[in-house]
Amino acid sequence: MLSAENGSVRLAATDTEMALTSSTGAAVDQPGTMLLPARLLLDVVRVADGETVTLEGGTDGSGASITSDRASFNVRTLPADDFPRLPTLDPAQTATLDAAVIAATVERVAKAASRDETRPVLTGILVSIEDQVLRMVATDSYRLSVKETAVSGLDDQFTANVPARALQELSRIIADTKAESVSMSTLDNQIVFGAADVTLSSRLIDGQFPNYRQLLPESYEHEVMLSRQEFLAVVRRVSLMAQRNAPLRLRFEQGSVTLSAQTPDVGEASESLPVNYQGEELEIGFNPQFLQDGLESVSTDEVRLRLISALRPGLIEEAGAEEADGFLYLIMPVRLNV
């Protein structure tokens, strides 16, 4: 939907689950509104020559003329009345958050959200504000990401399961517009974000999000401190040989951990690191990509790895982070064949 008036054009698009509106400057000779096929319009503008594009809607509603330099197109318009009314920010119920905090938090937890549409509740990120702490939680049942960030000036309590793709789109908008703040409000089963001159709205996900606190073990048998960059580099190297769903093996012994991977007809790799491990030998397997995602999401130089046994989940935590600004990543092990 393009709506032209007062020197600007407002653009709006929706797939019924998510919607975007934005404005751009324009020389408007005559105000008006037209509804065009989004993909076709994008393709036409992409291939157009020249620095400007001229759009003109016919008075009979039969089509729109799009011209640029020597090229011209005539595109059939759609009935404008068919375009749904999009939700807007409610000034009376709007919270304002730091845009950089939102984008960084989404980037760190979104990888753990499920892509399996048969379990829609897990395709979202649970967003909550409580006691001036912003919390985002995501899980695909094989791993769990939790990021908490202290925020000031927000006394309202808020909880919603927001589609991960909507929050990832918001993160891209923040980067593109260099927005400094994000406004957020809810309306019925919708959430609305405002960043710079862009408004993003999305349906919320129905259903009960898992109680992530119940998924976290109460205690661990082993705790290992590792250099994040060094450990991540080894994981990346050895994982090259973990193909066809082969696990990445971690064998902990007194003072060291050996990472290894083997794929029949491809090859094998192993590499050792000195660590502060004490106790009986422990070998545990992880999905190599899941482990890499968790380590890439940590922001501190050191990472704390907590383990129980070969069949119980491991926990990756930031070392030295404040309690109200922490990140944790729970990852389920892969059963190893001896």
C-alpha cells in the first residue's frame, strides 16, 4: 500500500502475521493511494534505470504507471479496500527501550528458537520485563538461550511470546535506521514496535511457553573455565570433520579436554586444550553447530562450562557478568556410540 501526501509516501506491507510501515520523501503532485503486488513492485524498482522513479495511478483504478529514465511499466493495481487496517503504537501503553540492547539481545538468543512450524510455541522468543530487567528466552527443545539485561525507567510488567522472525526483522530495522530507541506496546494479540520512522507489528504466539527455570539443573558435578576465543577456534576446526550429523566429542581428563570428530569415508580430527578439570574422566557429545552457536553468543573473554554426566545437559555461562546482565545457554548432549 502506497499513500502519497505532503511531500512523502507511506509504504505498508503485511503477510497477515507481520506488518511493516515506513515513509520516504517524495515529490507529490497529487495525493492518493494505490495497492500494488509487493514482489512485482520490488522487482520493477530494482531493475529500473535512473536515480528516481515516478508512480502514477490511473483515475479509473485500472493500473499504475511506473517510469524511470527510458523504461516504463504498467502494473495492475489491487483493490485498496482489501488491505487490512494495521495496528499502531498506543501512546498510553508504550515502553521505550534502548535499541542497541534490543538488537544485541535478539541476536544472542534467536539462534535457539525452533524453525519447526508444527510446534509454533517454540518458534517464538519469550520477551518479558520484570523488576526493571529485560529477559528474552528461546528454545527448540535441544538447547535453551536466556539473556537478561538490566533496564531503567520501566516499572511495567510485560510478558509475550513474539515470533523470532519478527524480532530478527526488528534487529535489521535498528541496524538499517541506526535507531537509538525502540517503542513497544501490545494490543490484543499483537505487539507493535517503533524504530525511527519504521513501525513493525506482529501477531503474538498462542500457547504455553515452557517454564525454562524447570529445565535448568539445580546442581552440576563439574565446572570448567575456558578462553572463549581459543575454545571456539578449536570447536570450529574439529567440527569440519563432524559431517552427516556426526557428534563433536569432548573428553575431559585431569587438566585437559580433547575435542574429536569422525565421519566415515570423510576423515577425523582431534585437538587438545589445557583446562582446570578435576575428577573422573568424562566424555560427552554435542551437536557441533549448537555448541558453536552458544559460544558465539557469549560476550565475555572467558566462558564457564558446567557438566553433570554424558547424558545430562551442559550449561554455558558468561564468566564475570553481572547477575542482572547474564547470558546462559543450555545444550542437550548427543548419545555417543562407544
